[in-house]
Amino acid sequence: MEQDYLRKIIEVEALYLIEPELKDIYVEGPEEVNLLEIYLKSNEVNVISIDNVDFSGTAGEELNSNRDKVLYLNDYVVNKIDNQLPYLMFIVDRDFDTVNERMINNDYLEYTDFANLEMYLFNTDSINKFLKIGLKNFPLEADVIIDVMKNVLFDLFALRYSRDVIDKGYKMLELGKLVKLKESNFEYSKEELLTKFLSKNNALPKEELFLAEIMKVKNKYSEYNEIRLFAHGKDFIELFFLLIKKVKNTYSFNIKSFTRALFASLEINLLKQYNLFKRIDDKYLNCA
């Protein structure tokens, strides 16, 4: 799809009624587009950012996030088009659905294997590749970096989930002011994390409500024991960048250049082991 053209919802409906064999994947944004285009290496499959869909004049225009827009368009197609569309797919981040168990099951919708796209980078292979190519003589190994970050990432995820349930308008804390690096380890207080967050949002009387929601996340983590289901992508990128700045920012990355370099380190072949990419292979690469 041309990037400067916004296709209206009614046009999407008409398109698939006329051409049900189109190979289209709708995703949340440009990072997903870039990743899937590199993975697929195919001119026959169109990877489309939901930013290229015009929701004006529909209930979808009231949605606040790109994820919600992808889910809305998926629901619209499921309910409006009776035709079987064998090569249509919608992909969204799993986000908080591991905790709230709100995942939707239909023929076209797929979820990331982890909480979000960035968590495909949260492994020793990808981080080691970045350390060797993107940095020079960095003193920490990938497994140490993962171990340093995972507790902070989990606590922030639990707080984000609780905020999403109780009041989405509450503002998160700045990571740079929240954690300090000492002897290659992040130092912060879990108790202070919640107290500072509540104080910032004038919400100290809601502490018990937040503790109850945080416990739900902890229980789910005990059940799955997979940190990548319980970490927010933005927190991962910012925390990793903070670590780089504090330890050794060899090539003077800023957050934008760091993010691009980190995504470039993703091991594309390793993605084939994950369920989402197995289903992508089955639908588009193994269909001949």
C-alpha cells in the first residue's frame, strides 16, 4: 500500500469482497512492517501499518492506540465479510492479555509470542550480536544484562498493568530518576517505586487497589515463568539504553539511533522457532 494513501474502512471491506486472495498483514506500526518485510522477503505479501487505514466516520476513530485499531479492523472484517480470506492476517502485541486473559480467537488474528515485539530481542543471541557489532569491548555479557534488567522490567510491567486497570490517565515515572546503576546492577526500591508513582499521581489512597492488581501479575508470572510475557517494550529499550550510557556508550548512541541499531541485531532465523512466525510461514511461505 502507498504510504501516503489512507484506505477507508469501507474500502477495506470492498477490497476483500472483490479480491479475497490478497496476501495482506495488518500490524500496529512501522517497526512491525520493517521486521516482517525482512522476515518474509516476499513481494507478494503486503505488510500494512494500521496508520495507513482511515477510521474517520467509524467507531474506530475513538480508539486511542494502534493496537486497538488493529483489533477493531479485525473484528470489522470478521463480522462484515462472509468470504473466506485465506491470506489475511492481523497481528497485535500480546500486551496485558496474558494477565487479563482477554485474547481473541478467530481465523485472522495472531498475537506476538511475548508481551510485545521488542521482547523478541530479549535473548542472549540478539543482545550478544548487538554488543559485538554495535559496541566495542563492552564489559558485560548478554546473560548478565538480561539478569540485571529483568526484575526492574517485571515490576514496571506490573505497575503498568495496574495503572491500565485502575486509571489509564496516571503518569509513569521517569526511568532515569527511578533506578541507579551500581557495580553493574540497577538499584531501586520496589516499595518506593509504587509510593513514588502514587505520589506523583496524587493517588496514595489507592495503594491497596494497586497492590491487589500487582499480585495478579505476580501470580501469572509464577504460572508462566517467562519474563518476556511480563515486560514492556518501551521500558526494555529505555532501560537497556540507560545501562549503555552508564557503562560504556562507545559510539555515542542517542535513544533513536540505539533503538535502530538494536533492532538491526535481531536474529531473523531465530524467529522461526516461535509460534507466530510458524503460522506466518504456514500461511505465506509454505502455501505454494
